[in-house]
Amino acid sequence: MKTIAKTGNEAMAYAMKQINPDVVAAYPITPATEIVQIFSNYVADGEVDTEFVAVESEHSALSACVGASLAGGRVMTSTASQGLALMHEILYIAAGNRLPIVIALVNRSLSAPINIHCDHSDTMGSREAGWMQLYCANSQEAYDSLIIALKVAEQTAVPAIVSTDAFIISHAMERLEVLEDEEVQRFIGEYKPRFSALDLENPKTFGPLDLQDYFFEHKRAQIDDFSKVLGTYNKVAQEYAELSGRYYPALEEYKTDDADVAIFTAGSTADTAKEVVDGLREQGRKMGLVRMRMWRPLPVEEIKAALGKFKAVAVMDRSDTMADFGGPVFLETRGILYDAKKKPLLTDYVYGLGGRNIDISDILRVYDEIEQVVKQGKIDKLITYLGVRGEE
Amino acid sequence: MQQYFEVRWHGRGGQGAKTAALLFGEAAMETGKYIQAFPEYGPERTGAPVKAYNRLSDGPIRIHTQVINPDVVVVLDASLLESINVTEGLKDNGALIVNTQEKAAAIKEKLRVTNAKVAVVDATKIAVEILKKNVPNTVMLGAMVKITGVLEWDSALASIKEKLEVKFRGRTEIIEGNVEAIKRAYDEVEVA
Amino acid sequence: MSMKFDRPMNWKELPAGCLIDEAATSLRFKTGDWRSMRPIWDAEKCIHCLFCWITCPDTAITVQDGKMTGIDYDYCKGCGICAVICPPKASAIDMVREEK
Ligand code: SF4
Ligand code: SF4
């Protein structure tokens, strides 16, 4: 274990180096460009054994990854925003063929208008593709999560996206602890694929036409396997904690035991909110935080149990569903709580779109307002757009 | 809430404000601090005003917000003083460090700084004389370390040298030149 | 494992990811019984241009040493593309009714 200073992108690239995948096929896009740029330096310097495939688009990048994964390789790539959108078609193909590809992603808004900064629209738009999703709060977590995700993906044959917030984490240098190369290798182990398209002794058929008679059965089986990801994740996260001393639950609770109200949010904002919670507690206000880290598969029972104990919860969504009903975290959380025995009053704050700064004062305002909801026993405003000009 | 030491760097695209923040951050980490160093990104064009930030602490840093009230503001290019309010949000008893040919008192008066100290050093002159190039960013680190006192001089210098060695693999004259320039800025910085 | 079964499999029995644990399974899928029109090839008229071989959607034209040798009726589904593509000056393929 050693302490180094790295940006989120450097931390992700470093984890990829230590994982030493067989194939990385990637196309650069801000703010994830550095990840593959740094990784390609590792390739050029002979520090990894990876076959690096430079392609002409993200669609091709993930397609090449699918081919390499079918061939039995340990495969990774990296992208952001429009790049993930262009991969969208292939996301389903990778997941449907059960290929444990891992994407080191940087969360960035989707055009238009053109913007390169953080929100969660890109990955939230890929929720239904059949990929595990982990949202990281800082560089340390991004580094750790890539290693954890790779192992979970390979054990469950479910691909994974690990993401950080654009610039806020991707380009911010922080102090972090990294494992030794051999420790990472021992932890992830040798990849034993279920099959290889290059195994000429045992030829197989991949991706055949599958019509009304069997498609549904195959999808049902995929959904069932997806439901096992959380269990495997919990086990692997525990193993990782034993190795590194850092434990990352799928759903994290911070100072929630005696709290009446909580914010439920993800990414770097959750980290900042912890600091706010500490400050509020110094003032004697009992408030907590629940952090959504895994959003696919949804940790349904965990969310129900965690949020069920509060009188009121403010969801903070860094994207919108364009359903005229707030953000995706809010929508799905409402669904989860529908049949909960005890459920909180639930409001939504859509914030930080296109990288709009979220300050401590913004988070304090949310805590103030949610406290007010408890006092009144009712919600005045279900969905608030926080920090946008023209809104109260 | 935790106490932070926060820095805002002002420069122009190409002057290395981000690099200075990263070097300062890494040097601080070597002395045992928890650190953040991050640029404020926009369209990156040579000559456009840019900002970069540092946040230092004795414990783990969890906040990921912009720096609003810096303890120190460093200005890599005096021409920015005309167009940008560099003292915005500067904390009481903080410090403004400017790369300029003018005297500290003159800058202090010009910008009407009453709540903080102003320090100046002609980093451009030092850079041109020693490095034969207008690269004031690393030079300013010398002034920065001296004025703020948050880092121990010897270990900060050693760390910066180490990072320069990685960056300029084997090009001794650049590495040594930078170290000499940083030392000169440390000696020549003037305070009002 | 070859997937032989006497009833449709349920989702719990399927190999993951629509994987078929062998290759070239289409060989077992004989489309010959789809045929209502049968192509009849006249070896005398054939000029061996292989247009039929290139266009047959079921790879039912057999070829040896660069020469057309006949039609594999196990797979020929009687679509008639070969008869249409066969150059008029050769007209080596005739479509006739299967029904006797
Ligand atoms: S009739 Fe159709 S399937 Fe049969 S040989 Fe001709 S082209 Fe092929
Ligand atoms: S297209 Fe007609 S002439 Fe050409 S190879 Fe086929 S049968 Fe013979």
C-alpha cells in the first residue's frame, strides 16, 4: 500500500494498469480522454500486456470490446457522455451476450446545448441496458471500484460501468492509497471465461437470431442473473475491505441512526454532504445522509430499509427524466417506497446540470427545507430545480 | 466542520496555473497533508484567463465544491489585474501574491486591499533570466511557500524537484534552472 | 452439449446469453421441405458462370473445382433466384412444380 496524489482519471488509469486487461479498445472524449491517454502510455512503455485498439468511434470501441470479450479476453474501455450514447446499441449486445466488460466512465451532460461538465444524464440514460452501475464520490473510490467491479462482472457475467463526476473528480488531484500490482492481480485472479470464440476445438454459435419462441426466455434468464449481482457485489466488496481496509456498501448510510431527515444522493455531492451533516450535528440538528453508490441493479430492500426510518427525505438528482416528474433517482425511489410499511415524505431536488456548482450553502438549504417539511407534515413543492436562475 | 487552507491561482491559458496547483498540491502531500488540486475548466485557449485551485487539510477532504473564499490568491500574470477581480472572496488576513514588476505597496493601493497582505515578485524576470522563457508558474511556488508558511521549505523544494525530474526526464539544466528560480523567488518576494 | 429437446425449454434451462454450444447448427435445419417449385439444372446448357452459386440464399448450389455440379435439394427452398440470375443465353435452370 502506498500513498500517491492522483486525479480521478489518473486513478482510474492506474487501476486499469494494475488490472492489466487483455484488450482495451477506446475512443477519446472529454473529460475521459486522459484515462485512455494515460493507459496508452502504459501500453507504449510496456508496463501492461494489453492489446490497445484505437478505433474510429465509441460504437466501434465497444464493438471491438464485444469481439475481444467473446474471444475470452479480460476487456475494458473508457468513455463519457456522447460517447456512452453512441455505445448505447452495443451496451445491450454486450449485456445480452453476458460479456463482463468494464467501462471506466466520467459522468458528463448530454448535448444539446453542448457542454463538457458534470451531470448524470449519460449513465442514467443507460439504466436499462443490463450493466451494473457504480457512482463514485472521489478518486480513491474510483480506483477501488474499478477493481471491485471487474471481479463482480467476471463472476456474474454482467458488464459494469464505474463512474466519477466530470472535472470535479476526474480532473481533481487528491491523495489516495493504492495497492501493489501483485495484490490487485491476486485479488482479481485469473480470468476464466466460460467460452472463447477462438477455441477452434469447441466451436460455438454466438449471438444467433432469437425470435418470439425464445427471446423472452433468454431475457428472463438475463434479468434473473442480474438479480444476483448485488449478492456477489456484497461478497466481493467485503473481500476488498479485508485487503484494503476500505469498505464500500452498495448503499451507504452516514449518521442516519437517530436522524429524522436525510438527503439521498450520489457522486461527489454525497461526499460534500457528509461534511454538511457534520456541521449540522455540531449545531445539534440530527440529520443524515444516504448515498446511492450502486444504481444497477437497484438495492431495493436496502433502500427501503434505509429511507423507511426517516420522516422526510430529499432526493438530489443530477439529471432529469423529462417525464415532468423529477429525476430518475426520485422516480425509482418513490416506486421502491410504494409498499414500504414506513415511508418518509419524499421530495426531489434536481441540481448541478451541466456542471453547475453545488455549494455547501445549497446543500444546507435542502436540509433546511426538508426539516420544514417535517414540521409542516406535508410537502409544498414536490420537485425543486436547485441553483438555476429564475427559480425560487 | 473541518478547517481548510484554500488557494486560487489566476493565469492565462498556457502559463501553467494548473501545473502550479498540481505541483503545490503534491508538495503539500509529501509533507503529510491531505490535498486537492483542480483546474476550472472551460474551453482551453492560449491566453484566455484561467483559474486553478488547491485545498489542503490535516485530515481527509470530503468537500468537492469550488473554492469561494481562498486563503491565498496567486496571480501569474499582472495583466489580469486589469480585467479580473482577483481579490474576490479573499479571506480576511489572507494573502495576494502577484507576479509583477511593481512594488507590493503599489499593488495593495491599486487594488484597495485592506484585509489581506500583498506580496509581489517579478517571476517573469526570474524565469526569463534563468529559464530563458516566460514560464512564471513554478517560479511563483517559491513565493507561495514563503508567504503562506503552510509547507516546510526544504521538503517542499525536494518534492517539487522530484516532480520536475519526472516531467523533464534527464534534462538537468531545466530541472536545476527551475529549482534555482524557485529559490530566487523565495528570496526576492516582497510584502506589504 | 447438443440442445436436443422434445419440448420448448424454459428460461431456467437455457445456457446464458443465447449461446449455442456448437457451431454450424444450420446444417441441421433442412429448408428443402419449404420448396413448392423445384429448380432443374441442365448440365449441357450450363456455362459455369457461377452466378447461381453466388446468389443462392441457402448455399444449395454445389460446386467442385470451379464448376457448378448441381443442386442440394436438402437445402434448396425453391425460391427461383438461380433461375432468374442464370444468363439468358444459357438458361440452364428451369423451375418446375413440386406437386406431382
Ligand atoms: S431455387 Fe433458390 S434455394 Fe434453390 S438453388 Fe435456386 S436459389 Fe438456391
Ligand atoms: S447461373 Fe446458370 S450458367 Fe451460370 S453456373 Fe448457374 S446454372 Fe450454370
